[in-house]
Amino acid sequence: MLPGPGWVVNHPLPRPFATIAAMLGTLAPVWIDSQSAVEALAARCLETGCIAFDTEADSLHSYFHKICLIQVSVEDDNFIVDPLALSTEALAPLLNVVGDPEVVMILHGSDYDLRVLDRDFGAEVRGLEDTQVMAQLLGEPRTGLAALLENEFGISLDKRFQRADWGKRPLPDGMLAYASADTAFLVRLAGRLRERLESLGRWSWATEEFRKLEAVRYSPPDAGPLAFERLKGARTLKGPARDRLAALHAWRDARARQLDRPPFKVVGNRQLLELAVEPVGTREELGRRPGVGAGFVRRWGREVVAILRKPGPAPPRERRDDHRSQSPEERQRAGRLAAARDPVAVALGLEPGLLCPRAVVTGIASHTPVPASAEALEACGLSGWRLEILADPFLSALAQDLDG
């Protein structure tokens, strides 16, 4: 076993990857918190033409969460950029690299990173390659980074800092090593996965998915009056219980915003739901509720009890436009489409929902007129490699509707 913060090698690595084993004991990311260092890193990225990239945010520790670290690996060197110490202008050279289609940007599970880069800096990623997407298209049963590194290189990532507060300064060496592990092996991992995709004739599928991902942009979460209905179990509530939950949820959000703290750190979702269903009438009763501490009661007990007594009316429900509004014929059609899709997915070793998501199946089944050509299927959202694979089985599944 080789020493090193953040990793353990479970078995000897093949000789071509001996450099990875060497990195385990020596990885010490370079901390960057000056514009001149950002400029030097950007120049190195442009010269190399292929980098691994990741971000860490403080979403578990603040209401107004933000990018707190940017991790970059170039060849065998690892860097951590501190965006909290740098203006967007100072970060511009690196952000320009991110948007340069001539530089291959390798990320893992990039959807969140793409959104927060757009939100915080207005940055758009080009030249994207996503190792999670690669693994999904290979039919890997586990596509998380830790699982893939374990399978490919026998490396076990230390998960101690998964819920760490990346906004704190200074960060200990162990946290820096943990953060760098998210990029240190991505280029090698991408190389292995690409070889397998090419051998299966699926690399073009991956590039199609990468280009779609590059179009992902940030959109603010719904903060409307019905946001409380996203809580698990909320849509089953009626009458006064629903009124109480709506009022409690709005109160919690206001307090979380005021404190710049995640709402669940004010009071948990389960506690909100239980108070809505079985309200209390006094601070003493509130303090006896599981998950509600004495500090919460001292600080906010009177407010919460007052809300529970007179919550005010919750906003009316909105009609849900989902599969339950489909006609019986459309549901039957969707069932036939799924039955045509699923054996194809099994034969390819893919998840059925990856081959054709439920929303696309529903859209095709509900379309008027019934799609009768590949072009009509494409208009319903089935495109690219998915259309090529599923056009014939889907049109066969729809044939009886057309005959009728």
C-alpha cells in the first residue's frame, strides 16, 4: 500500500499506469490565488491542449452558494484556483480557456459544473468530454468517479470530505488532496473509456452527448409560492395541514436567506412536514419534537408557534400536466413504445431511460398526428444516434395506430 492523503491502491497497477501509483504519494496541488498565477496556468493549459477540470461549491453550507474551488490538472501537475480570492476579471484567462473549443476539457458528471460556471462567471464550456457520460454509454453499472477509478486503476478515493465546507480558509492539506483527486486521474480515465467506446463504435454517440451538454445553462430554482410542494410528502396534504406547510416553508426560506444558511440547517424537511400534520401549541411542545433542538426553540419558537396557530391560506394547486392526463390510447401507445425500446436497450447493455427517456416516449405517444416517419419522430425529440437505433422499432410499434 502506497502512502498518500486521499487514496489507497488496492492492487498493483499495470505498468503503463505506473505514473498514477507514483502520483499517489506525491500529489501536492499548487494553490493559485493571484492573477499572474492564473495567467501562467491558462498559458500552460493552452499549450497542452487537454486538461481535467472540476469545481467545488458550498451548497451544503450557505443559502447563496458559490464556487469555492476550481481544480485543474494538466499532464501530471495539479492546481487549485481560489475564486474567493480573485475577481472574475482576474479569472478571465482561465475562463477563456474553458470556452476554447481547441482545448479538450475533461470533466466528470459535468452538468452541475456547467450550470454554476454559467451562474457565477457567465462562462461556457467548449471542447467538453464527460467521463460519466462515457461510462453510461458503455453500460457501466456504476458511473460515479470513485467506482470508475476503483474499476480501472484500483484506486479508492477517500470520501471523508464529501460534505466539507469548501468556503473555509485556510483549507487543510487533506481537503486539498481530496479536491485534486477529482481531476488528477481524469485524463487517463477518459483515454481508457474512449478506447472502449471506439471499439464498440460508440464514440460518435459520446461526442453527440458532449455537444448537447455544452448547451446547458443555469436557471434559478423555482422560488414561487408553490415551491413547498417539492418537499417529499407535501402533495398529499390538504386543508389546514397544507396551509401550515406552505407558511412554515416560506418562513424557513426567509430565515435561511437572512442567515445565508441552507434551509435544512434552519430546520429539516421532515420536521416541517410533521409540524404541518400535527401542529404544536406551545414552545414547550415544540421542544419535545424529535429533531427540534433547544436552540431552535429559544431563537424561533414563538414565531413558529404563531405560524402554526394562524398560517394563512396556501396558494391553490396547479394542474399537473403529466402522464396522468394522457388518454387511454396514448398510454397504450407509450407502453408499446417502451416495449419496443427495452429489448434494444438490453441488447446494447444500456439503461432504457438512457436510450430513450420517458419524456420522449410520452411526447411521441401523445403527438398528433401519430408519427409516421423518422422525421416525425425527430420532431418529437428523438434525435441523433437514438433516432438511428430506434426509428424502425418505434415506427413498427406505431404501425397499428396508423393502420387504424
